Amino acid sequence: MIRMVQVNKQSVAFCKYTIAGLLWLALLFRSIIPVYIVFIIMFISAFTGVHRAPLVKLFDWTIAKKIGINEEYINMHSMRFAHIVGCVFSALSIITYYFCPVLVPAILTTVLAILQTIAAFGYCSAQKLYECVICNSNCCRFGKKIRSIKKNAR
């Protein structure tokens, strides 16, 4: 399913880098608070859509007014999927923080931080994975592997 929305390219990059930074700060300072912030941002973004995401709007209302705007079209459903994946990972990290040994939430937060950093640098993200498997476009290596498994299963 495809529904394209127009967003500021720098706003989306700002959002990805901020989320990755918050997750690395959580690991660096061994604090769950940045993971809560990531969960809230991802949760709101999943329901409102990428064009109304909190960090995207924050950038648009502040920094984007001072610099040039470079618009791009993004599949809203693929970004919603990416935000839901981030929301689930951060929720799991928060839940395990209270109920599991210290190593488990640290591992989950590290995995999420690595995935978000990879996405921030434009490599294989949950957004690209969705677009590859569901929309048959914009594939990364991992997405191509999943799509070939999906074809072989038929």
C-alpha cells in the first residue's frame, strides 16, 4: 500500500539522528529516560504520520525557517511501519528494564540504537524493508533476501 506525503528532507534526517542520539545517550549514561522519550516520539509519530511527527514539526517550526527547505515524498505507510517497529523495540527495552537482568534491556537498547543509526545513515531501515517486501521497491540486501524467501515459499 502506498500513500505518499511531502516532507522536508532535513526534518526527517533530524528526526532519525535525534532518535539515534537519544538511544546512544541512554546506553552511555545507563538511563531509561531517553528510551521513554524515544517510545513517546515513536508512538506519536506512528499515529500522526511522518508529516506530523513531533521531531519533524519541531525542525520545521525552528531550524527549517532559517535554512533552505528540500522537500521529498515519503511513503507514509512505510514510515508508520518503521515507527511501530521502533515503538515496539523501545517498549520491550522499557519492560525488560523493570523485569529482567540489566543485560537484557541493554542488549535491546543497543540493537535499537544500531538499527536506528543504520537508518539515519540511509542504509537498510525498517522503512526500506517495508518498501522492499510490500511495495517491491527500494530494496536493501536484507530486504532482497526476505523477498526471495517470500517468493520461494509460494
